Amino acid sequence: MVYEAIEKVPTTRKEASGVQLRKQLEEQAAALAAAQVVGALPTRVDLSIYQGDDFFLTVAVSGSGAIDLTTFTPKSQIKSNPGAPSVIASFTATVKDPTTIVLHLASAQSTLLPSTASWDLQITDTNGLVTTLCYGQISTSREVTT
């Protein structure tokens, strides 16, 4: 699966503070929502995972301005519900190239999932500004073969 998210309007790092970057992301998302590329950030992406299987999700970040994801740190966690104190599992989040993040949930992690859970994917820039690209619910089908 490939999901697209909107990136910032081209500016130099010195021109765009963290607040300006977030505002630019929101403005671009609103402008492109009519095209149904993504809608406003964060984008809701519900997942169906088969318990005990490895799960991969590729998130492609695209738009009119190029953002280099290699300067960001991605993080993605699964909890029983938003705001829950305990993390059930974590995706291994890897920046594949300047516009793509690959999430991997290992088999050992997917066996821990309840029937339903919540997840999100956040990126953090070098200044510590956090932006959530996607979030949603996870529906887990119970495995038969163990």
C-alpha cells in the first residue's frame, strides 16, 4: 500500500521556523484536499493486520514542494487507544529515500496485537518539531497456525 502526504512549500531552513513549517503543511493539505490526494494532515489510514505475520506499509510523501525526509526521524507506535500510557508494539520506521518511509511490524510484534488498536506515524525534524503524517485504527485478524 502507498499513502501520500503533503510536504512543505519550498523555502530554506533559515526562512521557515517550526511553526511556519506546520502552517505551510496545513495550508497545502487544505488546498489539495479537493483532489483527494490526502486531506488535511494528519491523514487517517486504517490498517488490517493478520496476527503473527510480518506487515509492511510504505508511506510516500509528495506534493508541489520537495521535502527531504532524510533530515527527519520517523517514529510509529501502536497503543490500545490514543493517549494510552503503554505501547503495545512499535513499527520499525525507516526513511527509504527522500520522499518515502517504510514501516515494518515484525511477526513477533504482530502476535502481541489485540483485536483493535490505534497507531500513528510521526516525523521529527532537526529542531525537534513533530509532525504526524498518518494515524488510524488497526483491526487484527487472529492467526490460526502458530
